[in-house]
Amino acid sequence: MTAIGFLYPGHSAEDDYPRIEMMLAAPDVRLPLVHTDIGTDAHRVDALLEMGSEDRLAAGVEELRLAGAEAVVWACTSASFVFGLDGAHDQVRRLALHAGLPASSTSFAFAHAVRELGARRVAVAATYPSDVAELFHDFLKSAGTEVVSTRGSGIVTAAEVGTWGRAEVLALARAGDHPDAEAVLLPDTALHTAAYLTDLERELGKPVLTANQVTVWEGLRLAERRVRAKGLGVLFGG
């Protein structure tokens, strides 16, 4: 049995994780999830820095350890890339020390997944306000990924993002696509996407990476598990 633990801020699209667990072609994989204190629900730099603070993440680690987690992932993009590349590295280093386990975050999951696909140029279709979306652009660039376009949607709260359904998600991806992009990234773990990955890739005709999808993939990578899954996109061999 392989258990990957996730620290998830608040309550928005956490139901993507049991959905993905069911979709994985690996009945021996479990994805236990612990909610962290979101603090102020705002895609705003000061609020995101507090959301991703060491104390907030450390508070959920013991529960994941008791659940048998072999690795832990901070299941949040904005409250990791907002620290910049070096700060995000320090964030996961401290998380690993608290957990005594391999650790990562959704921001690094995107960078690693882009490399896995061999994509040289990507487009970002974000729910965030434009200034926060640009920080993700900067993070990816620092991690060695060329970003050909970045589109923010101006949504301030995770609560609002969590209400979006298939139509809104497809519209976001279409609006954020770029003809030069070899993959499109949707970076918000508050956004439900697990049920729509096949539709997204069919609609755009290219790989699509979404936050909860890459977060699970990153956890499996840390645990050295290669799992295929129909319906979870090219990243999972779909």
C-alpha cells in the first residue's frame, strides 16, 4: 500500500482527491488529505504568504504521518510560488523536516510535470488576479520553463473558484491558450478539474496540466510510483 499525504488549504475542490484516487489504475494507492487553516481567503500576496507559513503547514503533518503517508505535498499553488523559487524551496524543505518525509508543493509539481511532458513552451490560464498570475509566470521562468502567455481571471477567493463547473473551466482554458504553447497550465487547487481533463485536452488539442492533477502526480513521483490513469490526461498516460 502506498499512501501520499496532502495538506490542502480550506475547503474548495478537495473532492478532486478521492475522485482521482478512484481513477488511478492502482487500488493499493491511498491519498489521505488534511485541511490547513486558510486564514484570509484571498488571492492577495500578504494573505498567501500567511496561508503558506511554516506553522500553518506544520500543524497538519502529524495527522498525515498517522495515516501512513510516505510523502507529503502542500496542495496549494499560489501560497507556494508567492514566496519565489528560493522561498518555495525553503518552504518544502521545512515541511520535509517537520514531516520526516519527502515533501513538495503544487508549484514544483507544475515545474516537474512540464519537464515530464517535454514541453518547451507553456501558457498559463489562471483564476487569480493578474498580479498573482504574473508571480506564477515568474516562478515557472525561474524554474526553467518558457511561458508564452499568462492570463489572470481576477477571482479573489478560493470559495468562488470552487463553484466553477465544466463550462467555466473549459472557457478558462480556451481563453488562456496560445498557439505557441505546447501545454496549458491551470494553476489553482481550488478549481475542480479532475472530471474535465479528457474534455480539456480534446478541446485544446494539447496536454493540459491542472493543479490537483499535478499535485497527485508529484506525490506519486516522490514515492517512486508510476501510475497510469485513464481520464487524467497525457501526464498520467491517458
